Amino acid sequence: MEEGGLRLNTPHVIHETIDGEVIVINLASGNYYSVKGAGADVWEVLQSSPGAGVGAIAAAVARRYDRPGDLVESEIAEFVTRLKNEELVVTVEGTALSSIPLSNGLGAGDGAKAFDMPLLEKYTDMQDLVLLDPVHEVDATGWPHPKPDVSRTP
């Protein structure tokens, strides 16, 4: 059984999926990312099953493409390492989920979809603008909940 599952690094990371591509913004660094190929499937599992371990994520992705898990696990593990290095995901305390039910995350595929390597593209060109955005002035629950104005007293 794997130690330390993974979860999205919310509220510092926000995301939106558009036509199979996940656009991710790290509000703490100002970097934004494009997640494509099987990486979008990995992101979907991380979103729907916080605490999943790399093995469980790889098995869920492999199910989607009707491939043996061991054929995709090294690519998924490498991709997850990149997500951790960019602080898009974090390790959770305790033991990782070792399996993900079909109702959670990705369902089984029919093998018709080709496996595309997980891809994470990083962009830094708007870093200054993202860091200036008032979305950073939030309480612990994240956007859109602003920090209380402590300078105003009742």
C-alpha cells in the first residue's frame, strides 16, 4: 500500500477544463499551465478522489484506455512528480487510497481512445499580472471570499 496520497493544492491552485484540456493557475507563483493528454485524466482523478496514490491514479487512467496499469504507471508517476514540483498538488497525511471506484474519477474505456502521454506546459508570461490580481487578498477559504478589513472597526 502506498504512503501519502495526493490532492490538488487548493485554494492556491484554480483550474478549468475546456475541450479536454485543463487550464491551471497557481495563484501563489503566478504561473499558469496547460494539462493535456492523459494528464487531463490524472487531474480529473485528483479532483474527484483526493488522497489517491500514484498507483491508484495510474490504474484509473489505464482503465480509461483499456491498458494494463503497469504500462502507464511510470509515465503517470513522472507526471505527478512534475505536478508536485510545481506545487499544483500536495501530499496528504496518512495512507493513500489504493483504488478508485469506477463511480469516482474515470470510468472504463472501450480502448478506442489512444493513450497520449501526460503533458504539462508551463507559462510564466503573465506572472506579474496574476500576482497583482486581488484574488490573492482572500481568507483561508479562497476566492471569492475576501479577507476581512481589519482596519475598519465597528
